[in-house]
Amino acid sequence: MNKIVGNVFKLLSLVFCLCHLPLHAQDQKDNNYRVYAGLLYSFTKYVEWPEQKQAGDFVIGVYGDNEMLTTAQTLMKNRAVSNQKIVVRKVNTEADFAKCHIIFVERAFSHKVKSVQTQTKSNSILLITEGDNLAKKGAGINFVIQDERLKFEMNKAVIESAGLKVSNELLKLSIQVG
């Protein structure tokens, strides 16, 4: 029980701090990706993947340019989810997608979200995006900046239809859409 309370406190502290940092779309793009990568890691603790996805490496795919890829690779180095080593890879094809636990779609590639979501729907993959209304268009979690503050939308129905379970603690911190 103490471990659960400790984890919830860590998540709440992280999200509170990060969500109250001012973020700007272009001039702090690298900082935004550092924050996003930190949150991706935090999300791994509050989303449960099915048993068949709990072996081998925990793969985070980045669909987009190399900025988020490099940032996430640096942050995730030597980290794990339970007993799974985290590996961050660039993804481009359906074959790449199928190997992932999480796929992050960069803003410049947001026009492809529906296609990625369709290709990953039955593979227990958490699709995370950044942009306007993408949680309503098939992403499980979507980063948005409102009033110069980072927030995240969550589409619980999309997450559950992918065969994933999300904790109530994480749901409470999100803007729920669906």
C-alpha cells in the first residue's frame, strides 16, 4: 500500500510541476520534448499492458523527426518498466508499429494519426500525440498546451479498446475526452 501511495505522490508531483511550467510551441521545442519524454516514462507506471506484452523489451516508437527520438533515447537510457528494458526506436511502417508498447506521433505527422491508430488498434499499443483534438481522433493520450500550460487529454475508450488498462489516478489528472 505504501508503494502505491508513493507512486501516486510521485506522479502527482511530476505532473503538477510539469503542467505548471510555461511552454511555447516553437521557442522551447526541445524543452517540450524533454517534458513529453518524462511524462511518457511516468505513463508507463500507470497503464497496464496485457500479459503477452510483458516480455522482451518495452518499446517506445517515435513517428516523426529525430528531435523527440533523440530526447527520449537519452532520457530512457538504462530505464525499465517492471522487468522490461526500455528501448526507443524510430517507427515508420505497420511492421515497426506492431513491435511497440507506446507510439508517440510528433505534431508534424499528426495528419497520419488516424492511419496509425487503425494499424495499431489490435496490438495493445498506447498512441500518444501532440496537437489539437487528436484524442478525439484516435489517440489514447494527447498533449495540448492551454493558456501556455502543458496538459494532457485522455480518451479512455480508445485506450481500453486497445486492450490496455489505465489507472484511475492518471485518469483524474487528465482532460477526459471521448
